[in-house]
Amino acid sequence: MGQVTFSIRMDEDLKKQFEAQCDLFGMSMSSAFNVFARKVVLEKKIPFSITSETEPATALENLENKIDKLAKETKNIREKFINQIKEQSLLK
């Protein structure tokens, strides 16, 4: 199968560190990316864990805030709907 070339943008310092680490492994950066790509295709996932820097407690708090907001919005919609029904009933 033919080979293609593609470019990526990377922080200059990160590129230097990555290149030095690849040298220690005895491989080029291109080879390292090929290993990564093959692993992704084979496993159908990123071959390592990607996590958020957000602490679990903060993430839970954010979720609770979203639930509270949704509950308030739902209550407001319910109250408006009930008021509309009452108004329509009084008009008849």
C-alpha cells in the first residue's frame, strides 16, 4: 500500500521532547505515530486513558447544578402550562 504524508501542529518544546524520547526508543517520530495509528485502528479506541483535569467532586457539583437548573426550568414550564389551562377554562 502506498504511503502518504501529513502535517500536524505541535508546540515546539513538545516536539523536541518527543523527538528526543523517540530517539531513546530507537525510532523516528513518524514510526511512533504509525505505531499509535495502528494501535487505534486495531483496538478501535485511543490506546490510553484520557482524563479531565477537573476533580471528580467539581464534576459532580457541575452536574448537580445542571440538574437543578433543568428542574427549575421544568417547574416553570409546568406552571405556565397549568396557568394557561386555568385561563382557558375561565374564558369558557
